[in-house]
Amino acid sequence: MLQTMQFVLAHSLHRLQYSV
């Protein structure tokens, strides 16, 4: 479960960085 949360968080961060 922890790995999944970290994966989602990393994905969200990557998307945010791409948006900027």
C-alpha cells in the first residue's frame, strides 16, 4: 500500500512540474 501511495505522489509531482 505504501508503495502505491508513493507511486501516486511521484506521478502527481511529475505532472505538477510539467505544468509549470
